[in-house]
Amino acid sequence: MGLVALAGFFLLRDRGSGDGQGQGQATASSGPSGPDGDGGDGSTPGGPTGADGTAVSGKEPGATGSTGDPTSTTGADPAAPAPSEGGVGVLAFASNRPQADGIFAVNGDGTDERRLAMAPGQYFTPAWSPDGTRLAFVSRRGGNTDVFVVAADGSGEQRVTTNGGEDGAPAWSPDGTAIALVSGRADNADIFVVGPDGKGERRLTTDPGEDLDPAWSPDGTRIAFASRRDGNTDIFVVGADGKGERRLTTQGGEDLDPNWSPDGARVAFASRRNGNTDIFVVGADGKGERRLTTDPGEDFDPAWSSDGTRIAFVAGRNRNRDLYVVDVNAGREQRITTNPGEESSPAWSPGGGRLAYVSDRDGNREIYVVQLASRDERRVTTHPAADYDPAWRPGG
């Protein structure tokens, strides 16, 4: 498979990719894959998409009202027990601002926005190191994408990958000593691990199918990933040393977006196996698979809360895409956003009381934060270009 077809690998997370030449999230065929919210073509997961760059309303960051769903009949609100959090926290995000593309940081209340990475190019998928002192990100500064690392204050930027292929989807190991990534350097998408200084690179997967979307287990011993090998995409796990590869899902259909539970016992994922995309969980040993959502709409992009009791996800159920939260044990759902815009890329705050996400409700893609207990929303970015891929700094 050529690298043009591998646009389906830069797919790695709807976290809303920039301007059409970067990476969207691998979602089950119909999920969004970029900041304009367009879905894939159904042939490979995800695909290149673009941003419209139209002007926003110009209002300042601030509370935008309640987004609770008064018509919900799904039982007790799984978002209600969310703990309160002190401080506003810090978010990193990517932006395709004209002449100012880059990786940015902003406080969770919209104050103190600053640009951390600013060399000419396109930027995607910022990922904080576990101690919150560094950011890994993807940038296209020539003919291909590479992984870079920069300090939280914007200093000491370093290029981590230097091959001629497409590298992306960086994910830090829990101890901060390694970064897993996807690389198309061998005319195929495979999982690699490399040190944040660019040293010690190792290829973990060698199957001729596309291996995508790496996610470290909380103990750092395993990496979950999605792989298209036998005519469809399934969830696999491999040891951090490249040994002990194991297939977790075996049903027909597209299984994507692996996301570990905080205790490492289960993996959440999105699956298109019943005519639409739903959220599932499976044991880390491949046993005990369970379907969490059953709505005929499209549910995808699962993200575990820090306490492991809830999963946030994107749902295309009401002629647009909204955020929902489901109680993993009870199966109760709650719709979090109800505006007519398209929401994507849910990211839990470290304390579990808030969700950051991307919304185009005001004309282009911006970063918002919602307080789950009160449903008060706050728009934290206001630039007329697209802002996407929000990631909370660990520890607030």
C-alpha cells in the first residue's frame, strides 16, 4: 500500500486535524476525521480533511450557558458525581492560524494563551509528558510529518524522528522515557518506540497491514493498537519490547480508537460491526467484551475518566455530533452538549470534573471546556482559524 492510501493512517484521532494535510482520528468509517467534521470515505479508517477558517463571532471567552439535556431518560446522570477541581488547569492544542501555525497552551479559563512551537509548518496532536514538563507533537515542515518534543515553556524544541516517512500519533510511556508512534516509512504503517531525545528507536510491529493509534497500558508494559490485517480492523496488544503480540477483538467490522482503563484491566474502543459505530470495552486479555452503547447513531472516540468509572465519547445521533458520558458499570448515558454545532475530541481534565473538546458552533473549530456538574461551558480560544487537538496538562 502506498503512502497516498496511508492518509488513512493519519487518521490518528479526530482530535481534529488542521487544514487537510494532517491527521484525524481513526474512527469507524463514518466518524469525523478532521476539524471540519467530515467523515471518512468508508474504505479506510479516517482520512485527510480540512478547516474552513471562517470568522467567528468575536465574543470573548466566557460562560456560554447550560448544555444539560432536560429530555434525557437514561437514568441517573453519570456525570453528576464528578469531583470538583481546584485551579483552572492548562490545555495544549494545535492551530492552523495563518502565518502562525503552531502548538499553543492556554489556561482552562481561556486566559494566558501562549505559542510554544512556531517554526513554519503544520501542527497536530500535542501530547503531554506524564510529568507535564514537555510536549510531543507532530509537525509537517517539509515533505513529510515528524515527531518533535518541546518544553512546557516553549524552549528546547527537538526533532525526534528524522526518516523520510510519515510519522505521527505520539504517545508517551507512563514513565516518560519513551514515545510510541506510527510510522509509514516502510510504505506501511507500523508501531515504533523511540526515546524523547530521538535515540533508541525500535520497530514493534512488522505485519503488512496498517498498525495505528498506539496507546500505552498504565503500567508501561504493553501497547494497544488498531490493525487492519485480515480484511477488517481489530484491536491488538503488544509488549513494549515488541514481544507477545495478542489480538483482543475477533469480530467482523472495524474496531478502532483503543483506550486503556486507568487500572489497565480493560480497553475501550469504537466498533462498526452492527451497521453503525458503538462503544465497546474488552478485557486486556481479550475476554469479557461488552457493548456499552446501542443507539443507531454513530458513537466513537472513547476516553476514560481518571477514576475509570465513566467514558466520554462523541455521538452522531441528533443530526449533529455531541458529547456524551456513559457510566461503564451501569451503562447509563448522559448527553453533555446540545448545541447545533459539531463537537469532537473529548479530553478529561486531570480531576475528572471537566471535559475539553472542539466545537464549530461559532463558525470554525474552537476549544471549549464544560464543567460536568453544572454543565456550564466556556470557550477558551477565539481565533478565526481552526484550533483542535486539546490535551490537558497532567496534574492541572
